[in-house]
Amino acid sequence: MNIAQQGVLDPRGPIAAAERLILINASAIMLVVVPVIVLAIAQMGVHLVFFLHIGTGPDNTNNVLALAFGVLIVVLAVSGSLWIMAHLNANMLAPAAIMQMQR
């Protein structure tokens, strides 16, 4: 069998077999995760339109602005928290430097 006939799901050796298992498990998980995310976004749209009465009419301008402001605040809070956590490790002292300060 030459290289052109081998496929992704035709493993050779233990590492290739483990990679095949990872590929199959990841595909199975994504077959569940992606539809759930899509349905969750659709459910949010249904709630916005039918329960919160967010529409495109001129009388809904305040509702849309309040929703946009709320989304902005949430995005700023989450992104700021992620930024702080990502840079926290770089700004921390190394354990050796801490030990020298205690002496």
C-alpha cells in the first residue's frame, strides 16, 4: 500500500491509533456541542423577540439601546477579567525571588 492509498482513518502504530481515537471522540463530541450552541443562540433570539419584545419598530429604540448597553457591560467585564487573568502570571514574582525577599 503506498502513501496515496492511506487515509486519515488508516492508522499505523500505537500513536496513530491514539490519534484516530482522539479524532473520532472529538468528532462525536462536536456533533453534540455545535447543535446545542446553535439552538441556545436561537433560543436567545426567541426570548428577545417574543418575551422582551425587542423588535425593529421605532417604539423599541429604548429597549434595543438598553440591551446593547447591557451587552457592552458584560463584554467589558468578561474581557477585562480574562485580560487580568492572562497577565497575572507574568506580573507575579518567581518563587526564587519570593524566597530571597523572606531572608
